[in-house]
Amino acid sequence: MALISRSFTYLSRRRFIQGIAGTSAIALTSGISGIARASDMMPFLKASSLLCGIELDRSYVQLGEDIYRALTQGATPQDIKNWQRLIDVLAKLPAKTTEKHLHQKLKSMGPRYLEKARLLARVWYTGRIERKSGSSAGTFEVITYDEALVWQACTFTKPPVTCGGHFGYWQHPYSGTGNI
């Protein structure tokens, strides 16, 4: 049985204040890196917005990072360049680009880009990605559940097990107005 030194278990006021100050410094520096990271993700979010038809603002930065990481996991350097080209081209398009113009642009880039665009939209809407190779081939990786865009597209429902409106709202028939 090992004895624990009392110097490690005793918490003085000075150690407590030092710990709080250290935590604040870490939170401040991680916030600054988060701001830089958010601006790096904006082209990806703009491209995703065009493909999904739903505006994805800065509140989607973390989810965007998770989705991009899942899309590029195990990708070759050439495949990552293809993803980056797709994102760069789409991010430069005007926000009011029509679906027809977007489809023409993707077709002109080549079939692999149209396939990647469809995969990107599918991952945003379903919140999951199918693994096609390696030991996890044929399985799905869930990236998000509550924040999958399907819940925004289907305004008549919400993710199961997620609380909704006021107590008892579920006993009233759906009115079709979007209000509960």
C-alpha cells in the first residue's frame, strides 16, 4: 500500500488561486486559437451551405471540423487536394447560386467532384459517414445526431429523446405551422 504525501492532497488558498488563474489563461488562449480556427473553416462552411441549401454560420465550426476530419480520414494526399479544390471552388461562388448553376459547375469539374459534393451533403444531413476501407469497412461512423441537418429540413419533427416545447406539447396534433 503506497502512502500519499499530504503535500499533494492539501489544497491551500494560494494553490487554489493559482489553479484558477491557470485555468483562465488556458481558456483565454484556446479561445484565441478558436477564432483563428473559425476563419479557416468558413470556406468549408460556405461550400457546405451551398450544397445543403441551409446556411451554416460560425456556430457550425466545430461540427464542420468534425465532418471534414471524417471525410479526409485515411485519405491520400491527392484526395485531400481534391477536397480542398472542391471547397475552394464552391466557396468562391456567390451565396445566391442556383441549384442548376451549382450542378453545372460540379459537372464541369469532373465526376469525382460531383460524387464528393453528394457525399459532403449526405454527411451533413445524416450526421454519419460510411467507412469503405480498412478494418471498419462497411460500418458507419456517427459524427453527430442532434445537429444533423435532417432535423432542420424536416420541421415537423425533432430528434427522438430530445426535449421539445412546453410540458405536454406532444399530446396536441401537429398543426403544420412549425409552432409547437
